[in-house]
Amino acid sequence: MLIQVTRWPPEHRAIVVADMSYATIELLQAVRRHLTVITRLRLDARLFDPPPARQPRQKGQPRVSGARRPTLAQRLNNPRTR
């Protein structure tokens, strides 16, 4: 249904605001080339930086995620947060 909506006005980029049930990795990966999806995050969601770039001749599997970021609850309680 979401991709069908993007076909109506093909010259415009579609932005969908959805609840938390649409925040599944499989769905977001399937539609990311067609539209932008904005969903809610839980306050205890685990957030990470993107993985670091691979170094030349680096052995082993590439990293999937980068450094851990503070949760939304920690950012909310931080006095430096505006």
C-alpha cells in the first residue's frame, strides 16, 4: 500500500508518518528508495553510530554497527539537552 501511494504523484517525494508498528527493519528497507517513513522510537531504543569504514587489508567480517549512542531517555534527562 505504501509503495502504491508513491505512484500517484511520481514527481513528489512521499513522506509517511506512522506509529511504532511500522518501525520494522524489513519494511523500512523495502520502501526506503520510494518514500521516507517517520516512526516513533521507544525511550529505551538502542541507538548506534554507522559502522566505521574498513581499513585497507582489514581481516574479518565488516562491522555492522558503530559506537553506542545514549538512549532517548538519557538524552532527555541530560541537562545539556535543549
